[in-house]
Amino acid sequence: MNPWSSSKEAAAGLCSRFGGWRLLGPGLLWTTVFCLLPMVVVLAVSLATRGTYGGVVWEFSLDNYRDLLHPLYGRIFGQSLLLAGMTTGMCLALGFPLAYYIARLPPRRQALWLIFIMIPFWTNFLVRTYAWIFILRTEGLLNTVLMQLQLISTPLDLLYSNQAVLLGLVYGYLPFMVLPLYAAIERIDPALIEAAWDLYADRWSLFRRVLIPLTKPGIIAGCVLVFIPSLGAYLTPDLLGGARSMMVGNLIQHEYLVARDWPLGSALSILLMLIVMGSLLWYFNAQSPQIRERGEQ
Amino acid sequence: MPVSRGLVRFLGFVAIAVLLWNGCDRGRETNQQGGAGAMVTLHYFTWSDYVSPELIHEFEQAHGARVVVDTFSSNEELLAKLQGGASGYDVAVPSDFMVSIMAAQGMLAELDSAALPNLKALEPHLQHPAFDPTHRYAVPYLWGTVGIGYDSTVVTPPPDSWDILWDKRYRGRISMLNDQREVFGAVLRSMGQSMNTTDPTVIEAAKHKLIAQKPLVKTYASEHYDQLLASGDVVLAQGWGGQVARAMRDRPSIRYVVPKEGGTIWADCLVVLRTSPNKALAMQFINFLIDARVAARTSERLLFAASNREARAWISRDILENPAVYPPAELIPRMEWMGDVGKVMRTYDRAWTELKMQ
């Protein structure tokens, strides 16, 4: 008997002794109070009207949603989706080789590498973003070094651009891609890779037909973990983008705090949540046929 | 390799925990001191970097009270926190237009003028301000202007008009405030309009002028533009006088000008909140802060002008003569207070968002 099945039996015993609901209770209560209720409040506010001084007046209206139809908001959402998609793609392109490399190291060195990846998290994200400002600005570290090496004669305009925002987002969310990918790759049985070599797979088909299918859950988890927060980012566009353009996060923050238009801000938040949920559902649906296939085999 | 799998789970957990904690951290810049005794505690809600600790300490010594300082970084944040149910604050520091909003919402306690003898020495233009002409709710504390900070070695001849911010020679070396009312204020004054206009066609024209300016603008920043000026990243910055004055310390060639078309005049005011549990002590605290000598020391430290005109006697000459701190008297009639524009706010909002999406 393996230890896994005995722990399963113990868990089943726990369930029957305490009853499923009682075990579910604390988690359910937490979700209701801290997740569901605030969402209901946001939904309710999005259907209300802005008071003259910025409060919320409880007069039912769909005006906030009608205002969302303005093409301006469509462009902001489009640009944010594009930037979040590019961030996810770049994190995946950089994170996969890194995770693969780490997963193939001896265990002791793996731990060291993972700690290196985590160390930046011990510092506040705001502070790290300010550090990028010092690196990228006209008289910053990067320009100084490039000028000293005489690679450029005039400083490059690096800061306050969409590229700087992309850099900041990829930098910030890369660990969220690497960790689930590492967990997935580390679990692959090396014998499968050897078998692929034995069956005359070249590098590309090894990658495409063995590694990708086996690490798919990790890829999906990593993409979700990177895509969602970068879609809602607002600090990075403000600091590294110089507030020259807006992402959805900035727009929502602007409506809540600056314009004191909570109803419109709430309507925007609801729309953002719907887009995120919609794209997740679509993604999982797109995955499910393959999972079913594998189950039937 | 079970060890490293446990580790990766642990690290993942730490990552999420740290991320959540960082998120909470942004709103938690408090300065709470634990411990309680018989001492009365006064809760002072003010701008970040807007107090001088030794003055607070002197007040604590003199009145046997404890002062707990909590900070915010914008008027909107102040209002949102108070509307969101933050209570227990005694004294807050909203700016002029926010005083009218807070008063209209019944958030402010009426002041007791008998407890505020220092109120008699206010600067003439602050004696009957439009947002609270009789000082029923608010006492002006520090004041100043919004103008242009520039590097006099690069920008020649010295500018005297908002139009310099549309000068193509300075492409990519201009910063504007990241504040829709101030940015629209500057362009509206340059067009000879009031910065409180509610005329949609005027706002539309102002928007087009701003869109034309955007390629020249390096960044819209309300916080660190003084560093950008000092480091030479920008040579022209729309900004608050006091902050430009701080950049002058790092780069002496920085100058400040209030354009001839006029600009914003502002005053941060001391108010007592209606929910304050210690109103009498709150009045004493306000009276202390606007005392001539205390206000002079505050001014010298923060480089904003004091509301008490007698404070001028205690402020060093170079600060008094710095137009970034004390604007020349002849300019004051040309300045305009930022007023509430009510429902037209959404028009400004839309225009601002359109500008950002160009």
C-alpha cells in the first residue's frame, strides 16, 4: 500500500466524521465575505448614479454601461489586452528555457536558482520600479554605461515609452511564469525524453510533441498568472510609461480617485472582470477536448 | 526530487503572499505609535512630507498631548478615505476646492474663532477666500502657485507665457502635471479663458491644443518632476512652486515663472472634522500651526508660503524673494482659484482620457 492511498482514506474518514459542509464552511465564509460581497457591491454601484460631489446616488441607471460603448474605452481595452498579451508571450519565451535549465540541474543548485528568482520579491514592487527609472532615464545607468563604452554618442530615450512599460511588466511577472513551468518540467520523467531521442525525434519535435504537451498545465497556469495581473497593471504604466498613455488599470483608478466617479469606475471594473472571465472560459474550453481524449485512451 | 517540489510550492506561496502584502502596503503609509496613557491623542491627517517632526514634538510638550500623523498623497485620496469610513481624525489639510466639497457634504466642524487668535494675521488675499469667505470651516495654512519651472541655461530668453510649453525646440524635454484640472487650467489660461470654464466647446478646443502639445511632452508627472528638472531630463516643467524651489537646491540654474496669463493659486487649509473627538485640542493645534514663528519654520522647511503674513518677518530673505515660494504681489490678482465644475467634470474626464489615448 502506498502512502498516497492511506492519506486519501484518512481524508475520507475526516470528511465523514465532520461532514463535508463543516469542512467547507470556513473557506466558503471567507469567499463569500471577502470575494462575493465586494463584487456584489461593485455591481450595485455600477448601476447607480454619480452624485454632484462624487458620492454614489442610488438611482438605478444603465448610463454607465451606455457610456462604455464610446470607442475611446474600446481602444483602451484593446491596447491593454495587446500589452498584457505581449507581456505573457515574452514571459513565456524567456521563462520556458530558464525553467527547463533549472529543472535539469542537480537538486541543490535548483534550490539556489529558485531563491535567486525569488529574491527580488523581498523588495517592494514600487521600489523596484523606481530602480528601473534610475536605470533607464536620460542620465541613468544604462545610458551612462553605453556612452562610456562609446557605443552611442547621444543618450537614448528609453524611459516613458510603451517599450519601457513592457519591460517593467515582463520583469515584474517573469517569476510567476517560471515557477509553475519549473514545477511542470521538473515532473517530466527523463525516460520519456530519452524515448523521444531513441525514436529519432529532432529537437523541434521533442519540444513540440513531448515537452509542450507534458507541461501544458504549467504553461496555462503561468500564462494566467502573468496575463491577469498585467492586464490590470497601473503602477508600471504610470511610472515607466510617464502616464503618457492609459491602461485599463489607470482608467479605473482615475475614475475612482480623480474623477470621483465610482459608478463609471465600477462599470469599467465589471467589464474588465467579464473580459478576464470570458477569456479564461474560452481557454479552458479550448483545452478540454484534449483532456477528454487523453482520458479515453 | 520531493525536497525541491516542496520548496517550489513554498516559494510560490511566498510570492503570492508578498504580492498581496505589497498591494496592501500602498495604502498603509501610517505612522502609528503604540501605547496609550491618560494622554489625549490628536490624529492629524496631512500630506506626505508636510510636517516638521520637531514642531509636532514642541506641541506635544506644550499641551501634554500625543499627535499621531497619518498621510495622504492627493485631495481625492483624502476624500475617498474619509468617505470610505476612516474616522477618528481630528485635523485634516484639504486644499481650497476640496474644502468646499467637504463642507457641502457636512464633513467639517465649524471653527471657534475665539480659539484661533492667530487668524487675524492672514495674508490679505487669504482673508476672504471664495471657498470659505468667513473661515467658518477652514483656515488657510500654506499657499502657493502653479507655474513653470525651467532651466535658465537651456531655455532662453526667459519665458513669460504658457506658450513656451508648445515650443518645438524643447520637444521631449517638457513635463506636465499628471492632473487633469491643472493641465486644462494651463491651456485654458493660455487661451484667455477661465480654468473653471464649463463651456464644452471651449473644453474641446483646449483638448485639441493639448493633443497638439503631446508629442513634445516627455511625461505627465505630479510627483517627481523636480528630480527630472534637477537631473536635466526635462528643461521645462509645469509644477507647484515649492517643488520647483526644491529642484533649485540641486541645480541652481533652475528658475520659476508664473506666466503672464496667470495660473492657479492654491491654499492648503486646516480643518476640524465633524467626527473629531477632541475639537478643543484640534483648535489649539491649528492655532499653533498658524503662529507666525511656527509657520515661518514650516515655510523654510517645506518651501511653501505661510498664510500668516507676520511669518514673513522670520523667513530668510532669499526664500521671501524666491517667486517659486512667494509670488510677487502684483501677480496675485491674475491668479485663479480652482473651483468645482460639477457635472462638467465628465466632459473634462473624457477629454483627458482622449488626450492620454493619442
